[in-house]
Amino acid sequence: MCGIFGCQSLQPQNLVEKTLQGLKILEYRGYDSAGIAYNATNQLKIIKAVGGLERLANKTTTPPPTNVCIGHTRWATNGAVSVKNSHPHLSADGSIAVVHNGIIENYQQCVTKLAKHGIKLKTPVDTEVIPNILYLLSHNKHNIHKYLQGQYVFCATEQLQNNLFLAKKGSLPLYIGRDQQTIYISSDTLALPQSVNQIIAMEDLETCEIINQQPTFYHNNHPIRKDWQPFNQSFVASDKNGFTTYMEKEINEIPAITQRIITAYQSDPTIRTLQRQFRTQLKTVNCVHLCACGTSYHAAKIIAHIIERELHLRAIAHISSELNATTLLAEPSLAIVISQSGETADTLAAMDILQQQNIPIIALCNVTTSTIAKRSQIVFPLLCGPEIAVASTKVFCAAVLVGCLLINDYNTISCDNLIKYTTKTLRNARKLLPTPSKIPHQIFIIGKGINYTLALEAALKIKEVTYLHCEGYPANELKHGPLSLVDDNTLAIVFGDDSANASAEIQARGGKVVTLLSPDYQHNPLAFVSQIIPAQIFALDLALSLGNNPDKPRNLAKSVTVL
Ligand code: F6R
């Protein structure tokens, strides 16, 4: 979380606008507040605003051409959401500005050290120690990792210097890209302009100084050589394709993604080879451990169910943060991690535990250049393109489908039926699950087996974007407690046609029940993959009717890179 963007050029240019454009695309990483710093008439000019990027853009009218600009979009971890606490943070003498993502764990120690040099900080934000330590290090700044502990990436610029200084410890992403005129820094390649044709990824314990568009790299304070890699930005991330929200756009992409995945997993030679490798590996283990968070965890739970049902092999889905060193992982076993972003800190921590126990890790990942992908033995791409809306929709369906296709080669009829069913479900979603005319004060979503997991996912989506209390529950379990909450202002959504008793119990207490009938699984064994779509559309419409922005739910960020 938190997005860093910056640029530098030999000739003064509209780098402030370019930075604002980059930050706009990175806004999914945090949208509490934002800020920029650029060199203007020999001094660092800082502009900050609380709220979305528009607020910052409104404060940044007619910026001058400049040779350097850095910017940040924040998801607050320590220090309240305020202009003062937002980035960039300045050194006490005002000569160094820093934008930062991550956590400085020895913050208190740094504060004490700085105090000994007479430097008092103005905010409670850990970032503020960085420009001050850089100031103390002066010409020895490539040694910065010795002084800072934690997981971080940051980008600094100095008054009068027009330089950029970058550092990375741990796994948070930071990329350098270039085109003919400009060099760019970004937390995500997604935000790099289409003109960028070469990139370099910063790695653990590296620093980099960019002077006159020329980067020089150090690893642990020793100079290293790094080569530019070819890069081709093949999409326009900011394009909503005629939809008013990314969430709606992304849900509407599900049929095309379903088709894309089926084609790739049936006929792409590289994917077929990896699939064969995976299946061979599966034959050697007694248990599969799946690890993921949030929506990806729900996909993991469904895939675990399918592995047990189809392969009669034990499969356990773990919430990544609940896996710990004492969790009993049966031997021999294999792990599958699932992640849209590939940067989720809780899942990376689970991977540490799996690796300590020598369990091979397979990733199902949408961002195949991500840290989770890099740390896995085999990576199966989810082929969704960028997912911008904070609430994950298309990637959930993609992960479930890829999981199914790894386990089984479904015949052409089943695959064709899934594509037809997905298109039809999307078209009829609002009829299948209409937005209620009166807003319920709570929503229960219930089902059994896979339908229970779909209920969990539907509930997560609804609570995320509507801020209404919504709970997914196993249908028959309702009577063992939560039924006491049901009243005549309760809405229950029932997945499947096998929860008649629970439905009747809700109705008997005045609750309203809407049932989403299960498709004919005999005829269409993959249909559950897109059965979630009506609930996704329901969440979207309800959020809009409540005046919420479904793309940026309050308090959340897309890529959760903190533990
Ligand atoms: C919910 C949602 C989150 C993510 C979770 C894991 O709509 O998007 O629950 O699923 O933060 O993120 P990834 O999949 O990037 O590891």
C-alpha cells in the first residue's frame, strides 16, 4: 500500500502533471491523502492534500516546468490522516524530500539518534526519519540500509540537485522506467506511461542514485551493474471502457477472461507443460495446503473443495495470517498460494513458513512479475489484466477457474457451457438478485458446501463496498445462534436450492429471502465459477445507491503490503 511515483529529465518539462497522472493510476494503493515535491526556483516546493488525487490536482494549478518531481498516495499506517502526516516528508533543514512505502521498524531508535544531533521531528510518521538520516549520512547515503530496519522502499530528492535517490529493503515493489526524454519511478509498472520501453526493478538491499537520467546502483553499499530490460505497456490502465466504475468494468470482463483462460489452459504450450509438471507433483503428495487472504482465500477454499472431491486428496485452505510455525503441515505436501497482486504481506509471511518446512510452492497469481510469483516454483497466470477496483471481482472467478483447470481437463462441452452460462448470468444478474427498494439493516448470505464459500465471498463483497453489516454463514448453522439477529429488516440471500429449512426459518421471523438457484451441475460442472456474478453486481448497485464509491471503499487499499 501507498504509491510512489517520480520523474526526472535533463530539460525542464511538465513533470508535475506526469507525476499526478502516475499517482492517479497508483491511487488503488491508498487514497487517504497525497502529495508531491518538485524543485522550483532553487527550492523544494511541497504540495499536499487530504483525500483523493483530485484534491491535490486542484491545489497544483499551473505548475512550472521542472527537472524532477516525486509524489505519493497514502494509506495511513501510523499517524492520522492529515496534511501534515502525508508525504513527502522533509529533513529538518528542508533540503531533502522523501516519499516512502513500508515500515521503519527501528523508528524509535532513529528518533533518539536524531535527537542527539539536535533534530526534532514534526510528525509521528516513521517516514520523517528517512530524510533526516539521509541528511546526516550526507555523501554516504548508499549505506542507508545499515541505519534503517524494516520493509521499505523510498524515493528522495534534494533541493538544488535535481537528483533522485531510491532504496529498497524487503519485497515491496519499486520500478525505474525510461523513454527518450524522461526517467520514471513507480510502485507499479501499471502507472508507467506507454512511451516507456525499458525498465529495471529495484531489488532487496539496493540503492540507486539517478543524476541526469543516469542511474547508478549499489547493493549493501557496494556498486553493482544492472541492465535495462525491454518493456511494453500493453494496456491503458485508466480506461473505464465506457463504464462509470472500474468495478462494473471488471465484472463485465469476466466472460472474455473465462474464454481467455480456457483457451490458454487448453492449448498454450508453456502453460500445458507447467500443468503437467504440477499434476506429476500432485501425485507425490499426501496433502495440499492452500494459502491466501480475503477474496483469494475464498477462491482457495473452493479449489480445496474441488481437489478433495475430484482427486480424493486432502486439501486444506489456510487464511495466510493464520498459518504459523506450529501449524501441522502433513508430509509430503505441496502448497498453492493465490494472490491477485502478488504482494500481500500476510501471504508472503505464510510462504516463509512453507519454505522453512521445504514445502514446494505453486502460485496462482494475476501479477506474474510480483514478489509472490518470483518466490514460487511454478506460477500459473490468472490472465485478467490489471484489476483496479479495490474489491476483487474478475480475479476471483479467474482463480477458481484456473484452479479447476489445473486439476482436470474439462471437455469442450463443459468449457463452452461455462462461457455461455457466464455471459447469461452477467446479462441477467440484476433480475436474479435485484437491489432492494428498502435498505436492510443487515444481510445474511447462506449456502452449503461450495455455495457456503460463495456466500462468504458475496458477504465480503457487499460489506466492503456498502458498509452494511453482512455475514456469510453455513445454511444449517444459522439456527445454532445467529438466527437471534434475524428480524423484519433482514435480507437473506440463499445460494443454491438445498437450504429450504434455513430459508423457512428466516422467513418465519420476518426476514426477506432471495434464492439464487444452483445451475445444473450435471450438465455444467464448471458453472459455480461464475455463480458469484449476481452478488458482485448487487454489491456494486447497492454501494452506488448508498452514495459510496465502490472503486475506493473507505479504509481499504488494493495491495495490502503490511502485516
Ligand atoms: C476483497 C479483496 C481482498 C483481497 C486480499 C488479498 O475484495 O480484494 O480481500 O482479496 O487483500 O489480496 P491478493 O489477492 O492481492 O493477495
